[in-house]
Amino acid sequence: MRKVSADIFAAAGVRRAEDLLTNGDPEVGWRWLTAVAETAARRGDLHLAGQVFAFTSFWNLNIAHLLGPADWLELCLSATPKDLEARIAAAALPCLLQLPPGHVVTGNETGQLTADALAFFAAKTLTDYQGTEPAVTAEILEKARQTVSPEPPPEAKAAAPWLEPAVRQLSKIKNLLDEAGLKYADLGEGLNCVGVGLTWDKGGWAVVSMAAGGLEDAVTITVGVLKDVTQDRPTVLDACNATTRDNPTYPIFLHDAQQGWDVLVQQQFHVDLVLTNPDYFRGCLANLPRYAELRRPDLRKAGIEGLDYTWNDENLRRLLIRSTA
């Protein structure tokens, strides 16, 4: 973090970051990165504009809120001001939408951030922005709204060719849900999957997904146990392994993506088993969220901190993507 902060301030023309505390502009680092993103977008450097947004989002979500007063005095790089975050997102969104969905913008051995995932995050940043920054134009805001809630609805669009078998299989599951009187939200397409979200009450919901690429005969139920958990791999893995050992019917595991670590519980069945045993499938849909609710206190007692997975558009999309990746 020290090296990142020093490099940003050096590029912005500040050689001694501590000078910002007395007579400098503490936002100069973010202003410089905003200028980089906007210049990259104008010059058609799609990848660079996306990288600036990826860094900004990662810093805000995973680092800034952990910094105490002493850290800030050393780094001088707090969370991005909301107006500058919106300008960076506005510069990056059109660029990310022009890249292939699976294009890797940044990543390492723990995971990758792709253009489609970052475009969704950028769009959410803009639709959630409450300021009046003039650089966020009406055109960009409309593009953001379409990215978050595409029109026409996902079911009315032709699926990507590699997803067509998964879409056909999911339609059988939707028919089953309709016959059972279960309401669901169509989540559209992920990069390699399609799915729906079902909810029964505030704490009871799940994502049902079908993967592409030869895996279309399996239907997967996924429930989020905890979101953005403590990044202490031995502790998290020990707790997950112990829980799964005690009840292998409901496997609990760590999903360690770069944009956040989650603990999920998941079951997978052959689609023919589900279609010929609809009562069994409905029972699994109801039981899995209840089991996740029971295990959250146990995981926290084991020293794992994290947020509850609540029903909203962002979490539905996040869980759909993580259900098969």
C-alpha cells in the first residue's frame, strides 16, 4: 500500500506525501487518476480506463475502510471522493462495454476481474451516485441503467450461442417453479451461466443456475452464507471443512475472488432427478437457506467476520457469477 500511494503521488508531481498534510491538496492522487481514466477513454485505451476503475473500486471496497488515522497519515490516500469515483466510473463504463465480456482487466493467482463484471460494478456506482457532478452526463447514466437493468428483459433477448443449451435446460426448471407457484427473478446471463433467484422471506433466498460448456445437465442451488469474509485462509478453510465434514449433505466452501471472499453453501443435482422429483427439489430450495442461517453463528464463533448476504440486485448478480465460477 505504501508503494502504491508513493507511486501515485510521485506521478501526480508530489515527492513527499506528508507535504499534503500542511499545504497540499489531499485529493491530488485521485484527481490524477481521474485524469488518467478520462484521457485513456478519449484516446481509446479501453484496457487502461478499466484498470483505473478496477483499482479505484478495489481500494474503496477492500482497503480504505480498514485504514485508521495513523495509516492515513502515512499513506495520504483515503477513499475516493464520490464525485471523482463517479467520473472514473463514467470514463470506464463505455470502455468496459466495448471489451469482450471475458476480457481480463486485472487479476492474479487468487482470481480475475473481467470486463463484464467491472462494467456492472461501474454501472452500479453511477446509478447509486447522488451528486451533481457535470461530467456524469445523462447519456452515461442511461447507459449505466441499461447495464444494471437491461431492456428488453433478459428472457426476451436471444442468448449467446454458447449459453443456448443452458437456457433451454433452465426453462424446464422455470416451468417446474411455475407449477409449484414459486415466484422467481430472472437473472439473465452470466459469462458462462444463466439463473434465477428465489426468495421466501428476509433471510431465505437462493440462486438456481445452469452452467454452460457441457455442464448443462446439472442444476445448482447456491446460498450465500457470509459475504466479504475475513481473508484468513487457514481459519476460513478449517471452519468450512469442519462444517462440511459434519454434514456433507450441505457442502460449505470458500469462494476467494479478488473482489471479495465469500462463504457459500451449494447443492448440485442432475436435471432429470429434479424434474422427476419436484417435491424433493422444492424441499432442497427451502432447506438450504435455513441451513445457511444456522451456520452463520458457528462461523463467526470460529473467528470469521463477514456480512450477511441480503436480497438485492448486486448480491443476486454476485451469487449467480460465483455459483459456477
